[in-house]
Amino acid sequence: MNMKTKLLTSAEQLFDQHGFMATSMDQLTKAAEMSSRTLYKHAGDKNGLIQAVLMERDRRFLQIIDVKSIDDLFEALQSWAETEGTRGCLFLRAYGETGGETPEIAKTVMAHKAAFHAQIAGILKTELGANDPNLELLTEQILILIEGSTAAAIYRGAEAFKSAHKAASALIAQAIK
Amino acid sequence: MNMKTKLLTSAEQLFDQHGFMATSMDQLTKAAEMSSRTLYKHAGDKNGLIQAVLMERDRRFLQIIDVKSIDDLFEALQSWAETEGTRGCLFLRAYGETGGETPEIAKTVMAHKAAFHAQIAGILKTELGANDPNLELLTEQILILIEGSTAAAIYRGAEAFKSAHKAASALIAQAIK
DNA sequence: ACAGATGTAAAACGATCGTTTTACATCTGT
DNA sequence: ACAGATGTAAAACGATCGTTTTACATCTGT
């Protein structure tokens, strides 16, 4: 594993487990097993590191939700939650910790959420046809169900995705009928 | 307004707007217009202040969701979001910023979420009858829809509650039918 | 009237923060 | 072969952190 990958991997874990602001550059350099000089050469500064971690996670996440049906989408997200843990959406956490006031981070978060929304819209379009009148509403509802599962899973466990999945199926069935 | 109230009010605003860790005790004393000695006498330490803010918000929140129908619940939450802003759930944000590793805060957050869940369950019980077989599932689905709206509203605005409301109504109608 | 509670302003505490610098070693491509 | 890139270890930067202390003033209930 090259140094950049090692840095991003260990940083993502620390940020996710302890929070962004609560994780010090010292902890980050130790976890990445590199000198602070090297870390700064790769990441620029702490906000740059946060942004790089989020961009890498965005890449991985979009890969995971690159499926063809809403059923597969919920399955993929539930198993992701089961293996990676349920600590909430890392993007919204970064946004919240910085009050949305760090432009590079806010921008990365918003771009991620736009891509997330677009992916759901795309799946629904192939599932219901491009001119289903409920497309927009259903897209936002599925989005909300996923955001909600991600949040609720923090205190109710990854099974929250199952309840959300059933809700999504019911809403879609009703739209098709 | 007495000092404790002033402290909790201004602290809640700062925490919500800029994040918990990103808000310094110096900013908090200035916003509360009191000396740090007085702040510490009232709050103990920073974690104590965070906990006190959350407990006060819990009180206010439970008051707001003290309604008799799911319709009223969504109406109340949407207008709360419209007036107070959409920065996500302050409880989950506090939990996330501390990695769930600050016991006093984690405990306060979990107690709040349990009360929140119980309130939804109570409303649904009066709406569907105590022995409706879908009570548990529906309760978690409504919970997820609300958590999801709260999160999604950060980047899609408070109208997210409308989409969630419609989803909730559809799920309930289907359960009654 | 006066003791105890409650407050202020300001300095100081040691610790830690993010970041840079210094001095040096080792890889790597031509 | 050797220049430039890439790395380490450790000290140091000034700034800021949460918290406590000092010295003093004013309110409040008996």
C-alpha cells in the first residue's frame, strides 16, 4: 500500500471513529506511520486531508451504490452498514463539525449528495420509466429513507435499513399499481 | 432572562451554527456575556455545558412533538425546521463529534432518541389501535422518515419534510386498508 | 447590618493544537 | 553516477485550548 493510500485509509478510520475535530494531526501521523512532514506534503493541511478522505469515500460509496434496482440499493447499503459500522453519514458529520463554513469541505459534501441523489433518480427512472409522474417525489422519498436509516442505525442498528427497504418497496408498488 | 437560561440559549446557538468542538469556551463566555468563572460555576466544564444544552433542547423538542396525530407531528417538525434552520439533528451531531466516547453526552443522546421513539409509538398506537400488527414496523419507518428529513433538509431544504409526510401517510393508509 | 452567594475582569496555568523548519538519509530514473 | 524526489526524526513556531486563580464588587435574605 502506497503512502497516500495508507494515509487516507487510516485517516478515514480515525475521523469516523472519533470525529474530525477531535482527531489531532499527531494521532493521524502516528496512525499513518509517517512523519508529519510527509503527511503535510501529501495532504496540504488538515482541511485538505479531510477533503481528500471525503473524496475517496465518495468514490467508494458511488461504486457501492452502482446497482440496477432499488432492492439491490438497500441490500448494498445494509451490508455496507453491517461491515463498516453505523456511525452516521461521514459527509454530513464533516459538514456539521465545520458548521458548513469551510468552503472546500462544504463543496465536497454537496457534490457527493448531488451525485447520491442523481444515482437514486437514475435507478428509479429505469425501474418506473422516464415519464412516471411520481419520479421526483419518489426519488426524494427514497433518499430520505436512506438518510434516515443511516442516522437511525446509529442507535437502532443496521436492521433499520430493513424497515426502510420495506417502506421503499411499498411506496414503489403503490406508484406502479 | 437569568444567567443559566442566557448561557444555554447562546451556547445552543453557537454549537448548532459552528459545531461543538469548533466553538471555544472563549466564544461561549462572550456570547453569554458573562465571565468564564461564572460559566464554569454553572456548567462545570465544556462537556457539562454540552450536556446541559442537549437536555434543554430535549425538553423543548419533546414539547414540540407532543401532538396527537402523525399529520400534526410532521407539520410541527417542518415548521420547527423552517424557523430554526436545517443543520441536522443536534443530538447526533454531538454524538458524532465525540465519537460516542463521552459517556455523559452519549447517555443524554440515547435517552433523547429513546423518548423520541416512544413518542412516535404512542401516537401510532392511538391512531391505529394498540394491537395493530404493523405497529412496531410503522413506528420505526416513521422514525426513519423523520431522521431522514432532518438530514436531507440540510441540503434539500425543509420541504424534505413534505415528501416524508406523504410517504408516512401512504404507509399508514396502507396499514389501515 | 452583615454574611454568604453571586458576579466581574484579568492574568495565569500547563497542555495541546496545526504547521514549519532543520539536518540528514535513502531511493529512483536517466 | 548522481541529481531530484521522497522519506525520517525531532525540535521549534506562535496560537489557542479548557480551566483555575486572584482580587475585588455587589446583591440578597435574615
